[in-house]
Amino acid sequence: MAQGDNDVGGAGGHQWLDDEAGPVVRPYALIRGRTRSTGGPIDLIAMVVATGQRRPGGMPLGPEQERILSMTRRACSVADLAAELDLPIGVVRVLLGDLRDQDMVIIRPPAAAATFASEAVLKELINGLRAL
């Protein structure tokens, strides 16, 4: 694209149209420059499920949020959502936080790692099985 083509505001303005890619919107414009979602942190491997409910008079949803809702009819991880949407994880977390605030999605934290028995307990178990 030639310098000055499709500039907004004259020389040196921002380029909002790329002849090959079409309209260009920076990902963080989707979330109005916010870098964190409301509520608690959202883990990469947390599972997201749409509730199927929308509040009357709730916030208008953008195409990315509509796509998140359609993708999460079945549980989907935050990392998978970011990859499928081709958006930075920070952007996806903010969009999910907005949907969570409207009770449109449930975000389930990853399951806690299992705790393993100590070596002493395992030795006692083996000795008890041998005694049988």
C-alpha cells in the first residue's frame, strides 16, 4: 500500500484499511485498552461454558464475543479460545471477564493437582499386601 493511501486525518494519520487484509482493528481496541478483566484471574487451562442466558437490556456483544458464546456451547479451554479466535490471550481474558460479568459464561478453574501418598505410606501398603 502506498504511503498516504487510506489515511484517516491526512498525512501521518492512522491507516485503517489494508488493501490485502481489509479493515484493520488492533486487538486491544476490542477491549477499549483494558488489560485485565473484572473478577479473579482467568487461567489458561480454565474451562469456559456458555450459560445460554442473556440479560434483557444487557451489553451489546461484538462478533468476537458472539463467537466465544457459540464456541463454548461445549466446554472449551481459554487457550483453545484464544487460538481459534487468533487473538492475544490477554484480549480473550478481558472478553471472557465481560461475558462472566453478564452471567453469559461460567469459567471453571482447572482441577487441583492430585496429591500423592508419601513414600512411607506406599511402603506400608506394599508390606501389608505382601502379608496377605
